[in-house]
Amino acid sequence: MNKIKKNKILKLGVFGLILVGVFWGVWLAEQNVRSLRLWIFNIHEEINETHKQLKELKDRPSSSAQSAQNFSTQTRNWLFTENQTFGFQFKSPFDWGAFAQTCTDNYCQGNFVNRPSNPEVSFGQYSLVQDYDLLRSLVQTHELGFCHDDFFDRLKKIGQGELRYCEIRENVLGQKYLLFRFYDEKKSAETSFEALLPNQKSFILVKKIVLDDEGKNFLAGFIFQTQ
């Protein structure tokens, strides 16, 4: 009798282990299915984003597409920096080193560890710039090229001294920015080039720019993720 009971208990134990194994296998299968679905979803999103970017490139003039391709080739080994608070990104030459910044609630300023003197990059909320809405509208509606005379008059409000240079350029995504410089009366010389990229709620200001090929690509790589 005891032997029969032991066999029943043993059989029940084996059956229980088999049942646990089955449930465990089903659970693992469900997890794998979920992971597979998530992976497929991510791939689908990446494909959609790639199609979107390709469409943007296709819709641009051929010269813009060629410029974007040249930029990608020339900056392949550059460092990538992203700021989610103000919604922008940029690339910088590898030998400039990392971008070091100090920030308050609505403003940041920084430079590159291997080039502390130039360029200087600052960014912040639009409210920090005088007549910002007007300035942003002027930049975004002005045609590419040198500024009109009335634009010169408007820009006198954002700087110190006499404005000596004013030009509208665009980055690799076709977002317009302002390139300008002033005449410093104290130093009796023109200041270095500065670039202002305005967005709906924030701005990027780059000072002490050298307009060689490296500097031009640096400016072209500043991109607002939402315009």
C-alpha cells in the first residue's frame, strides 16, 4: 500500500513538474513574441523615419541635396552633441574635443575643451533676445544671401556698434540662420563673425567663428529638431 502511494506521489510530482515546465515554456514564448513585436515595431518606425528623411532630401533642390551629402562625407568622424532641453543638435571636429557647458534654467554657454578661445556657443529661451519675434520672422522670411538695407537697420537693435556684415545662410536641413559681424569702436576693428539660428521658442548663438571649411561645416551642422 505504501509503495502504491509513493508511486502516485511520484507520478503527481512528475506531472506537476511537467505542468510547471509547460507554463514556463508558454510564458517564455509570450515574452519572445512581445519582444519580436517590439523589435518589428522599432524597425517599422526606423523605416518610416528613413523614408521621411529621404523624401525631404528628394524634395529639396539638387544643390541642397548635394550639399547635405558633402556635409555628411566631410563630417563623418566628427563628434555629435544633442541638447533635448532646447531641442537641437550639432557636430564638431573630433580634435576640438568635448563640448563643455554651464547652464542656468533658461540659458547655457560653452566651448570646446581643446579650443577654449573659439568658437563660443550659447543657447537659451527666446525671451533673452530683444525683439526676438521680429528678428526670427526677418531671418526666416528673408531670401538667402546678403541682407537688404532695411534688415541692416533692424539688426542694429541686437548688437553693439555698427553692423558691418549681414547674410542669411541655411544649414543642411534648410533651416535659415543669420551670419553677421559688428565694428568695435573701442578696438577700432571689426568683431569676429557670429551666427544666430532662431527657433520658435529658443535660439543658438555662435561667436568667434572662423569661416574656413571647418567653420562653415560647423555652422551648417547646427540643427533644430523641431522648427
